[in-house]
Amino acid sequence: MCIRFSSTLISEQRAQNAPIVIANFIVIPFVWSSYHLGQPTLVLLALMLGAFLSLRHGQEILAGALVALAVAIKAFPLLAIFYFVYRRYWTAAISLVIALVILLFLLPIPFRGWHQTLNDARDWQRGMLHYEQGGIAQRPERGYTWKNQSIFGLANRLLRRVSVDETPRPPVYANVADLDFRTVNIVIIASALLLGFSFVGAMPRQRAPEGDAREFAALLLLILIFTPLAFGYLFVWLMFPLALLIKRSLDRAESMSPACLLIALALLTATAIAPRFAQIYGSLFLAALSLYLALAADLRCRLRLIAR
């Protein structure tokens, strides 16, 4: 389903065309990891891609409901609501909120009762989104280790004196600075604002069907970067951005796509060769960031062409 949705979004007529095949070959290790660990990552990707297709066809209620289902499963896709609001997909945003209330509160009440449902929702929030000095979400002992490739894990690992390994192993440090937790969070917020404004600045004011695939791919990458916990299996989400950028490169479009693709592939290769060392310094994070920069540059280039 992810392959079919990706193929449709990048306007390939057949799912076996080169960009799709190459992108799927690259993310095979993440697909295997998802199945091996029993993670619903491919389901989440299918829901997000289905939501994007629904937006393209004007079905905003369905788009919001699909994202809400993804949020109910893993929480972090909630970041998509900012895109809905910016693009004035008001119906999709409202649908997302209503569907999420139904999934998290109304449906469980007959089985769990009101008080237990509230407790479950509180536990869900802590388990998915909680972030503090001692750790992240339901995996505080792993939140700042080399396995977490989100900006939260990487920034704390490199800018604070926290161990790159989880206990009970002896602590190992890779920090290049020794900042306090508050200062690290300022760096994270500044990075979020910078990337957020770069996304907004790259997008044309009016959505165009021929450019929305790049917007959707860039959004997926930003969600990956800013989710509290981003372990390796989650990077199966690179499938769609990779397919899109490979298509751009094969079409020989003038863009940053080939250079950024090579950087991303080098980082992914380094991760395969020396997973612990590479991920200590954010190899998967940097691969996602490299792909995002290529997409943002493409969007910006298109914006200039429209202005002319």
C-alpha cells in the first residue's frame, strides 16, 4: 500500500518504475526492523500517504481522520496539524481533532469508564510525548542514547553530558559541549523555528497539485526530525522522499537533489557499516535533514519560477 500510494503521489504510472524500486531497496533494512520489532511504522506511513492523497482529491474529512488514526497509534504524526492550519485545510484540521477525541475518549468510555479513560489518555501522553531532563517518553533510559535519531536525542547527546548507551552499561560520552538542559532546549527550539520558517518560506502561497508531493515529502521528514523518539525502524518513512528525489534526479531537473541524495546515501551506508558510531553522531537524522534541504530548495526554486 505504501508503494502504491508513493507511486501515485509522484505521478508514476506503475509501482515498479525505477524511483520506487530504488527507494524501496534503500529502506529494506528499516522495513525488516519494523517487522522484526513489531512496530506499526509502515501502517503509519500508509495512513499519512493516504491522508496526502485524500487532500489532493479534496477529501479533507478523510485526510483528517487518517492522520488522527496515526496519532492515536503513535502520537507524533500530530505535527501534521500545523501543515493543515498553514495551508488552511480547516476541515482536515477539525476532522483530525474530532476523530482524535472519538478515538482517545469516546470509544474507550463504554469499556474503560470515564476515570480510567482519562488515566489511559494521561498515560498515553506521558508514554508518547513526555520530555524532561532525565529522559524521553516511555523510554527514559533510551531517550538520549545513540539509538534515538530525533533532534531531541541528538542535541542532548552532543550538547549535554549524557551517556550514549543505556544502563547498566558503563557510561560513554560523545558530547562536544557541556550545556545545561535549558540551553539545549533553546537550541532545539531555535532549530525548530529555523526549519519551520524555511518550510513556510519555500512553499508557494497557493497550493499547486504539481508541487504538493514535495510539500508532503518535506512534511514527513520534518515530522521524523522532531518526533521525541525516532529509532531506526521509523526511517522507513524515507521511502517516499527518496522516491521523489530519485525521480527528480533521473529527470535531470536542475536542483540540489543529486548532491543531497548522495550525502543521504553516504550517511545511510555509514549507518549500515558502523551503526553505533554513525548513529551516535546522528547519521539517520542528518540523512533526513539532507533530503529535507533538497526538497525545500526545490520548492523555493519553483517559487522563484512562479514569481517570474
